[in-house]
Amino acid sequence: MAVPIYIITGFLDSGKTSLIKESMEDPEFSDDNFKTLIIQFEEGEESFSDKWLEKYNCSIVQLDSSINLDLQTMQLLQDTFKPQQIFIEYNGLESLSELITRDLLKEWVIVQILTTIDASTFLTYMNNMKSYMYEITKYSNAIIFNRVDDSISKTQLRNNIKVVNREAQIVYINKNGEPEEFTMDDLPFDINSELIDINDNDYGLWYMDAIENIENYNGKDIRLRGMFMEKIPGLQHSFILGRLAMVCCADDMQPIGITVTGVNIQQMKLNNWYEVVGTLKMIDRGDNSNTLVIYAKNVKTYDKPEYELVSFS
């Protein structure tokens, strides 16, 4: 049976141990009866007490370096602890590339890589230890910024990450341990500009904000890029422009799009990419809800982006 491995990486005292604890304490994540092995490569201020380890059926092994986690050691750990899942609390100063490309036991499968970052020191690390920051973020499925406060620009944090890793989901946690949402001030585009220009990386953020705050976009001009996803039966001058979003995994893709009208779809091709400039108008669906439609002013072909899937962070 496959043994899932969750790699938690980041610099010392960035919140790695706390993240493992929170995961294990979440009943939706972990079965109390699961045997869990924690492989720890460094120990910060936060630690695992014997009482906590016993309560959550966890065993812990501390190794000095990732070099020590060779196949022989893996087999010894598997035979000794018989884990059903493994957390690796990784040292952010060691090469993550080397770990994830090495041979593993056939039943050990890396399923998720998470990076924890202290938001209050992030820019300092980016300026002085850029190669290390690049190494701990470029492979991550999710990046958790801890200790976010009002003095920290979430847009600046996001933009630095998206340059390295477009696919990563980003989570912002404040100093009270509570999730922080993007506000209008955090959005990476200006909804009050004469033309709202939505970059490829920002499509998901724009889409979610537009759904939640339709009135803010009514009457605004926009430039949006996406794929000709769908024809609208009976309408020769309208189509659905959109992108694919990964909801939970690579096998669960969902289209997210918007109606564009005022075009000649006979001159367009399904699944091709287009850039649309037009005016957003709020339309009554007829079911006591509203939606947005783009009344096109200009449509032209567009080269699809290197990474097509939508990120919502």
C-alpha cells in the first residue's frame, strides 16, 4: 500500500512544526488510528511533546542531514515504524531538488510539498538569500505566509512567489493564526483605472472578486485573455471566454468563464486563445441573481500562456 509523504519546508521558525500539528489535529485530514512518522531535519522553538505524539499516534525520528535519508535508512524506518503516512520537516537550507529527485522506497510517494514563510522577514531573505528562497518555493504546491500584518503588502508577497512558481496556492496567516483574505487594496490590478488589464497570472483572483463584487465592475472597461471555451446555442455573436481551474487535483478540471457578446464567432475557432477588450455590464439572470457580460470592442488572437491553469491566490 502506498505511503503518502508530505514535505514541509522553510527556514527555521517559519511555522513548519505548527503546520504539522495543525494538520494532524484536523479530523478531516487525519484518521486518529493512522500511524504517522515525522522525519525532522531541524528543530526550532516549537517542538512535539511526548504526550502529543502519543495522542496522535505519531513517531518522530531526527536526522542531521537529508544525505542520511538513503534507501537503507528508509527501509529501516518503514520496517520499524510501519507508517501509513509520513511528514518530512525539511531544513530550508538544504537542497529540496536533491531530496525530491532521489530514489524512494516503492511504497513511499510524495503527494504534497508545502512551504512555510515568515512574512515579516520574507523580503530580507529574498534580498540576501535569494537562491535558498527560490529552492524552497519553486516546487511547492502551497505556500503559507505566517505573521502577516497590515504593514505587509500581500500583493508584494504574491508577486515575488508567482515569478518563481505560478502554480502554487498562497495562504496568508496573520499573527493571531487566522487566515487573511485579499481585499480590494491587495488586488494586483486597479479596478478604478480607465482600462482594467488582467494579466494571465491574475485571472483567478479577478474572477473570484468579480463573482463576489459584481457591482464594482459594472460599466468598467476590461482587457481579458482566455480560451474560446464554448459556443452559446442560438447565438451567433456571443461565446464563453474562459480558463480551466484545477479544483482539487489534475483530474478535476473545471471551466471558469464569462460571456462575451458583440463578436462574429464564425471568424473564431473553438479552443483558440483570444484577447478581448470591452465593457463589463451587469445582467439580470432572471433568477434573482446577476452576472457580468463583456460587450466586446475589440477581439484578437492571443498566444496561450506557458501555464494555462488558473490559480486563485
